Amino acid sequence: MHADITQVIELAANSKSTNVDKRSIVLSMLIMALAGDFVGKKLSWDKQKGLWEGSREYLRNTNLDVITAEAIVWITFLMAQLWKADREKDPEMYERVGYVTVVGADKLALGMIEDLTGFDFKERATESKRLYFEAMKSRTNLTDAFASVVLQSIGCSTLAEPLKRIDIIRQPQEWTPIAASVYIFFSTMPSGGYETFKRILTTCANLFPNDDYYDD
């Protein structure tokens, strides 16, 4: 993990682009790493570790790129909320990260999805973010909101395929392990990833000075 973080920092620091905030590069790479961790580990079928044994069979007809893309959107949304929370908790860091960084990371992550899959995921991302905003407004659990998206992604073979409709009242038995996997991930990983990002900005301040911002 440390080697990967070092590579991310070097990639951002050595970027020749004049219109991308280097903070955004680091944050977007962390977001994608977290999404990969969720799909690769939390939705795992490792019996030795006692994880969900039925996931291999349940996900066998699903393109995991779909769930990964949705996880990227969800984690990006969470990162933005963590940044906004720092406005009260840590105003100095709130200013250091900045709006440009958060929005830029979102654009870079969506761009990476398109580069890797050939599909423009922006419209679907907007729909999912709307769901998460509505969950916040209604004080609904954000983990349940994302778990429902994961459940609707089951069986999708491409990113272009619409999410499956599910019966909210009569959810399949797989809802419980999916919701549990999302909750376990949510309890530590997004906040831990954001704290890692902030540590990078402070410990590598020479690479990411406070005035190092770029316009689109």
C-alpha cells in the first residue's frame, strides 16, 4: 500500500499538465483504489476469511466493472462530504484541499472509467449522486442507498445496461450480506482514505503548496 501511495504521489508531482490540480490526481487515485478494495475484498468469496460464501455464484453473471464504477461514484460523493465537514472541524485543511480539488478528482475518476471501459458514465453517475443526496435530505442511511445500487447492478453485463429493478419490500436474501459488506467498508475505509489524502498534503507540502491550483 505504501509503495502504491508513493507511486501516486510521484505521478501527481511529475504531471506535466497545466490545467489539472495535482491534488485532484492524488485524490482520484485514492478513490479508485478504495473502489477496487470494496469490489475485490468486501464483495469477496474467501471462505477462509469467513466472508460471504455465496457471492461467487451470485455475481457470476455480473460485470464487476459496473459495481466498481458505482463504487467510484459513491466514494467520490463521500469524499466531498468529508471535505465539507472540515469546514467546521478543520477550516485550514478545508481551504487547503479546496473546491477545485474535489471537483477535479470527480472529473478525473469519471474520465478514467470512460478510458478503461469506453463508456461515458457521467449521466449514470449523476443519477446515483442524486440518490445519495436524497438519502441525506431524508436522513436515510447512506450505506443502504449504496447497497441498493449494488443490488441493482447484479446481473448487468455492461455499464450501458440500465440498473435492475428490485422490489424494495421483498428484497432478495442477498440483500443482507451486501448491506453488511457495504457497512463494513463504510465504517472505516472512506474516512481512512480521506485522512490519508490529507496526510499526503501536509507531509509532502513541497509538492502540493497551498497556492498550487489550476483552472480548467
